[in-house]
Amino acid sequence: MHIIIRNQTTLPNKYIRFLKWKSYQLKRKFKHLHYVEIFLQEEGTQPKEYHVSLRLGIPGNDIILKNKSSFLGELFQHFHKAAHRQLAKTKPQPARSTR
């Protein structure tokens, strides 16, 4: 799985490592996830507002999630839950046997 992070902010590396760790957790649970692209941008000075876009590469159409917040922890938790929910919806169903 490829993880691509386009960081246009002044975030410390610990946040980038945290995002990678969460992405690998999603990959472990959902085998049909091929890649994750994360776009990080910041806006303003006091308080800074962070814009994050997340693209999940799955068979078929990609899943794109966007959100913004001034609190990074809240933003990352929201994305992990939303990505988990969307990947569960698109999980391939096992083939049923017909007798």
C-alpha cells in the first residue's frame, strides 16, 4: 500500500507519523484499500485552521473525504472514523453459493 502525504503546513513530524500509523491500521482491517493520499493545508495565523483532504484508493471509484478544523486531534479522529465507515460500506461481499 502506498501512503502519499502532501504537507503544506508547519506540522511536526509526530503528526505525520500518527497519520501513517492510522492509515496502516485501516489497511490491516480493509484488504481492498490500495493507497491513501493525504493533503494537509493551513490557513490563518491566530488560530490556525487546518484543511485536510483524504483520498482512499479502492477498486472502483475512490473515496474522497474533506474537513477543516483548528484542532488537529479532533480532525484526525474524525477522519479515521469517517474513513472506517466509508470503507466498511464498500467492503466486497463474499460470493454466495447457489445450489
